[in-house]
Amino acid sequence: MKNLLQSLLFISLALSLSFCQPATESGKRKVAIFAKKTLTSIYILPLGDVSPKVLLDIKNGLTQFYKITPIIENAVPITADLLAKSKTRYEANKILSKFKSGKNLLIITEKDIAIKYKKHNADEWGIMGLGYRPGKTCVVSTFRIKRNADEALFKERLTKICIHEIGHNLGLDHCKADPTCLMNDANGTISQVDREGMYFCKKCSKQVEGLYKH
């Protein structure tokens, strides 16, 4: 019996170590861990109507931070199958699942997006972005970033959130070491995004060292 219990404990531990909790702006879900790969390209996919200026701002911001010039792809329609339960906004996990890619893909939409969030017992919890950790696909919405923001602040917020979600793709979890690190959890508030700097802290930088050009 003792040997059986020990075997069951070992199996349980092994299974628990084979999954990680991917960080998102407002929630977590399990994905299988796989080896980290160097970030050599970024593709930007407009979902629905997205302002050309928004796309250019993202392209410039990511070029400056990751030292990679993103490729902007042709827009794809945002369809009814991506709607959340209320039919008034879109389910971020559905978007990630539908457009999951083998290349580093940043999906951009101007529509509101949400996730199911058990912590707050919410079928729809509005978020700014969601990304696999680790993985190659993430989505960012401009909908909540625009609030009380002039053009410069909007551009800064948008750049930070795009960098943040790609950071999750690279394997980074939410940061607790530095309140001004870009990898902090926004906890559903734009104020946290505004207090962050345009950088990864030393701890986060070390984790992704060699995965992109600093």
C-alpha cells in the first residue's frame, strides 16, 4: 500500500509539473510547456477594421523594443463565432484558438474582448489582452486603452500591452519583483499600465535573455 501511495504521489507531481499557468491580463489557463525559441519575426494580424495609424504605432513600438520589424498582414473579418455570451463583445480565448499560429502572431482588434474569469465568478471579464504562455499567439484590444487618453498616452499604452503579451509568448509570467516592470498584472485597471516603464525588470530580462535582441 505504501509503495502504491508513493507511486500515485509521483505521478501526480509529474503531471503538475508538465503544465504551467499562462499569464494573461485578467486570468490564467493551462497550456503545455514547450522549449523556448528565439523571437526572429513578429506578424501583426488586424482583426476587423483597425486604423492604419494604430498598426503603424504598434509596428514602430515593437521594432524599437524587440529590435524586429513586424510584418503587417491583411485584415481578416471579425465573425459571429467569436462573440462572447452577451453577443456584445468578443471572447479572447476563441480568438486565440481560431487564429493559433505556428509563427509569432499578434492579433489586433478595436473591439472589446473578454474572458471567463472564475476568480470573479464572471462569464465575461473585460480585458486588454491575452497571450499563450509560452506560445506564439496573442491578442490585444484597443477598446479599453483609449479611455481618458490623448494620442501620446494611447500610443504608449498600446505599445506596452503588445510588448507584455509577446512577453507571455516568450514564457514570462506576471512579474512581482518590480511594480514598474512591463510584465506586471494589470488586474483589469489601466492605472497599472500607466505606472509601468517601457522595460522588463532585471529578473524578467534574465528569463528571456538571448530570446530577442535587447
